[in-house]
Amino acid sequence: MVRLSTGLLIILLLSVTTVLGCGVLPQGQARTRNFTVTGFTLPVNMVYSDDATVRTKAFGVAASKEAAQGFVSRTVMQTVIDVLEQQGRSALLPDAIISSILSQLMVQISYEPLECKAAATGAELNAQINGMPTKLPHCIIVGSAVTALCGIMATPDCTISTNQRVITIPDTAKSISGTLTTTNVIMANWSKEMWQRVMNRAVRILASSGPFGSHFFSAVATVG
């Protein structure tokens, strides 16, 4: 029995698409896969603040929740599309066929960004941080990453050197979820393992050449 690698199987499936045309599933029969990306450190360009002082201290912080969500969504979505385009070209498919296949795919991203109402950076990290109850969460920013939060509502001050009243970033800010929905007859039959390989490759690209950079070195994609 001849065993085909997943990569070769993907190429063969895409080649079949060239022969059969870009067939579309009947209405209402689209196939959906869910995925999550976790395990990354939080870069400043994934958080937001409406305080100009915070954005001055940490270049890249978004001005609104919608801006942060849009940035994450566009970045992840485009990276997934780029991976699929590369696979299509590896299968020697014409650009028109690749475009047609991808037009039958919808990538949706969901992300709940962290709001930094205040920020501690640079030399501020070496002293006690005197927070304000109305300016929480107070984000601790080291380099280009948000590493922790300072203070609690009753006692907004914290000391980073002794880890006093320093709290962790909520898991919701360190998890990206999404769906991959396709009506293409070939792509609809891709296995969970095939989509897992696509997302693994997307995460590697995000870590190596995307705007999140080294913050995604330890990121892990999980396809359901």
C-alpha cells in the first residue's frame, strides 16, 4: 500500500479541483472548522487605550477596542490566506483557480483585547507604581510586550520588584479564536489534520515575519 503524506495529499486534492472546476456545495451545506491560537506573550499592538499618554509611552497601542480587534483580525486572516495561496502555487494551480477557491472560504476572527487605562514603562518599573482606582487596569509594559497588570481596585499601588499586588493578564487577552467556513467541494472534505497543518504554518509565519514577531514564538494553534 502506498502512503501519501498530508502535503502531497493536499496537492493532489487541489489538482483535482483544477480538473473538476471550483465546485460549490449546495446551499446550506458549508463546512466549518473552529480554531484557537494561544500561548503567546501579549504585544502592545494587541491592546488598546483611549489615553494618549499610554499610546505615547508604548508605541503601537491601538486607540480603541475596535481598532485592536480589527488589527488582530486582519493580520491573522491574511496570514491564513497567504498559507493557502502558497499551497495552491506549490500544486502549480493557476492564480485564477486559487482565487476562485479562496473566494469560497470565509475566515472569521474573534478577539477580546485588553484595555490599558494607564501604563508603566522604562524606569517606572523600578519603583513603586502609584495607581489610581479610576485608571485600572494599569498595564506593565516591558519592551513591546504587556507582561502583567498592576494593582487591584481597593489598592491600586503595586511594586514590581517584589511582585506585590502584580496580577496576571486575563486569559481572554491571550487567546484568539476563529472559524474557517468553506463551500468549496474539495476544501470542504479536508480533514482536521489538514487544517491543523495550515494553522501551524500560519502561526510560524506570524512568529517569523508578522507584526507580532517573537511574541508568537511559543504560540500554538488548535483546530477543532
